[in-house]
Amino acid sequence: MSLLDIENLSVCVSQEGVETPLVNGISYSVDRGETLALVGESGSGKSVSSLAVMGLLAKALRVTSGSIRFDGQDLLALDDEGMRKIRGRDISMVFQEPMTSLNPLRSIGAQIMESIEENLGLSRADARARAVSLLQEVGVADAERRLKQYPHHFSGGMRQRVMIAIALAADPKLIIADEPTTALDVTIQAQILDLMARICRDHGTALILITHNLGIVARYADRVNVMYGGRIVETGRARDIYAAPRHPYTEGLLQSVPRLDQDRSVPLKPIRGNPADPFTTIAGCRFHPRCPYAQAICRQTPPPFEGGVACHFPLETDQKEAV
Ligand code: SF4
């Protein structure tokens, strides 16, 4: 049994009595200690599906089908108190902008210790010692002194290190990191991702890394789920997808971002058009208005999900000609 098993999960938004799917029948699992990347543009459903796992969906959203099992427990059957115990203790989250997650009026130490005391029930002195050790582990020098400082004393990268320390406070089994480096410059991005990968490896913690940038995750993830229009359109081992994407959307994502292994003189190629609007009906494959390989059947019939890819004409090793 995997640590996390999601089966046929759908999440809808309700507006004026009409329910529109934002996540549409996705299934995936995460093993203990594994890093899974959920990749896609904004609106692909990656964050909404993860908020469903955390039991943190906004009021207008609800799970309309499927199941979420974590460590053998049915999360959708838990009440608010049951989910509150799971959050922080067993599953924790790191968000994109640490400034909105940290309380600007409370010291860093108070915020880390609060999480430790609440989830582990340690004494004040033990919680403080653990907070110092966590700050040291995430690479914050002079941790004793820094504990007394406030978020505005820290740079963006340092604040994200503090958020990782808070996420680690109770030694969770799973961390969900939602665009954890998007607000940071490229050099700091790499440092934070390296740090998260090392810490998860050392602690045996599973990691779901949510990002729009397929170029940077391939190096850190074991497996990748590529999401588009609320569905998983391609799944596989990170290195396979990176080397030979099979879905045209995955290929587009890779061509549109800088890759660490790519010649810098190769120009980036953005995906044409805009991401699918969940409130607009698109017949057939939801990617067809943007797909350079679309054919007549793509405009009429949704592609089945077979062999890890949802496409009528998956890319083979010999790339096909764009039409
Ligand atoms: Fe492109 Fe057709 Fe595949 Fe959709 S099904 S991604 S439109 S080739």
C-alpha cells in the first residue's frame, strides 16, 4: 500500500447552482520517501487537488467523487478535528510566498515552536531546542539569535527555509510544496530545491512538488504527473519524461522553460494560446486548440488515458511533424 492513494478524484466549484469541475477524475499514488512532481500551468488543477488532500478547499469547492487514502486512512471521512490532527503532524505544506504564510507580528522562534508544541507536545525548553536544531538543519546560521527575529529580518530565500523548518517541525510523513521557489531568484531556487530534496531523503519524507516549471523539477522528482485542464495527461518517471515527453503539452512545457542540460543559445518556445478555461466547454481533447499536432478526431473525442498518456497521437521517439 502506498502512503497516499488518490482514486478518481473530482473537485467542483459551485457558482449560482452550477457545478464546474476543476479537477476531473484524477488518480495517483505517492510511496513513502518518494518525490512526485505535479506539473502544469496555472488552472491545471494541481493546487486544487493538493488542497483537497489537506482538507483545505475553499468554501465554494467540494470533492464530488473519488477517494483520498493516506497511510490507510480515508481522509474524506474525517471531520475537521480529524483533519486538523493530520495536518502538521502527518502532512504539512510549504507555500509559494512565505511572507503570506508567516505571521509578521510574531518571532520566527515563536512560530516554529508553536508547531512543535502543538503537534509533538514537547515542553517549552525541548521545543526551543528542536527549533534551533531545525533552523540549523535548513541552513540558517546563528540559529539561537535568529530565533528571536521577525520575518522582515529574513530574505525571501531565508523565509522559505524557515517555512521548511516549520513544515518539518513534527517530522511529517508527507510534505506538499506548492510552487515553493516561484517567488525566488534562480540561484536561490536551486538552493531551496536542493535543501528540500536532501531533507526529504534524510528523513524518509515523501514530497509532492507542485510547479509550473518542468525544467527544474526533473532533477529532483522520482516521478512526474503532468496536469492540463483538471486531468493528468501524462505520468511517468521524471527522467523518462524529461528525455522523451509523449504528450504534446509536456513537450510544450519542456520547450518553454530553461533546462539545466540545454544549450543556452536554444531559444525558448512558449506554448501558443492560453490554458483551458474550466468554464468553457471544449469538445474532444481539451488541449486541442493549442496543440500543434491536433487532427480531426482530437476536436471530437476525448483521448483515452493509456500507457501513461492521454493523447490520440502520443509522441514517439522519432518526433512527428507539427501541422
Ligand atoms: Fe494534441 Fe490530439 Fe494529442 Fe490532444 S489528443 S494532445 S490535440 S494530438
